Amino acid sequence: MSSIRSQLLKGILEGCILAVISQQEVYGYELSMKLQDYGLKVSEGSIYPILLRLQKEKLITGEMRKSPSGPNRKYYLLTTEGQEALADFRVNWEALKKPVDLLMSKEDLR
């Protein structure tokens, strides 16, 4: 992954993780697979520190559950604070995305 792509992804990954968790409760590996389904290739090793930080900030909670196969899994759920943080992310993302899209659509950047 290029350095620019990596830096851009780091800036938006927390919001993307909150968005996935808002759709359904997920465990770590499942979360990384869902992000990949959207075209965001993120290793589990990158996701877990963010999940830990989101838990400390009380934006998500983790709940251990039995797995149909293998060891128990920790499922992540969005809290009310997490829903508010996701709403803020969406507003900020739209405010940033529109001017960047406009700028990048210009053929002659002088």
C-alpha cells in the first residue's frame, strides 16, 4: 500500500469501523472482512488497537459470545456515544469530501 493511501486510510478508518459496527454487531475478523468487502484492505493487526481505543472512549462495547466453531468471540456494539461520533464523522466527511472531489475533478490544476 502506498504511503499516501496508508495515511489517508488511517485518517478515516475509525469512522469506517464505526459505520460497519452500526450496521450489525461484528467480531474482529468479521469486521476486517466487511471492510475488505468495501475495498478497504486493513489487517486485523491494524483494527484491534482502534477497537481498544474506541472501547476506552466508550464509543463501542465488547461482548464475549460462544462461537459456533472454535473459541469464543468478542462482538462489538455501538453505544449511544458511538452513534453520535459516527454522525459527527459523517458530517465532517461530507464537508471534506465535496471540496476535495471538486478539486480533484479539475483537469488543469494550476
